Amino acid sequence: MGERLVRIFEIVTEQAGVKGRLALASNTGISMTQAAEMEDTEELVNKFKYAASDVYEAHHKETSS
């Protein structure tokens, strides 16, 4: 359960660090631990993908400045 959600957390952490992971948890309202215990529904996966994209864009703007 939650393999896809956890993988999104891992990718965000690789790309944006712990700060990005915390931002993803904040944006989704779901921690990495909670995500691991949840079912990977299409709705949740899409929610995480959109949130991860926002986190990545914010991180990219921060590092580009």
C-alpha cells in the first residue's frame, strides 16, 4: 500500500531535499508515514503529483535566483 505515494515523496526529497518533503506533506496534508499506510488511489496519486510539481517549481525558483 502507498508505494506510489511514497515514491513521490522520495523523488521530491531527492530533488528538493527535506524542505521539499515537508512542503509536500504540508500541501497534501499527508505525511510520508501516513502515505505508506494509504491505498494508492488515482485521486491521491494525482493530488500528490500536482503538489510535487508545485514544490519542485518553488524549489527551482529558489535555487535559480
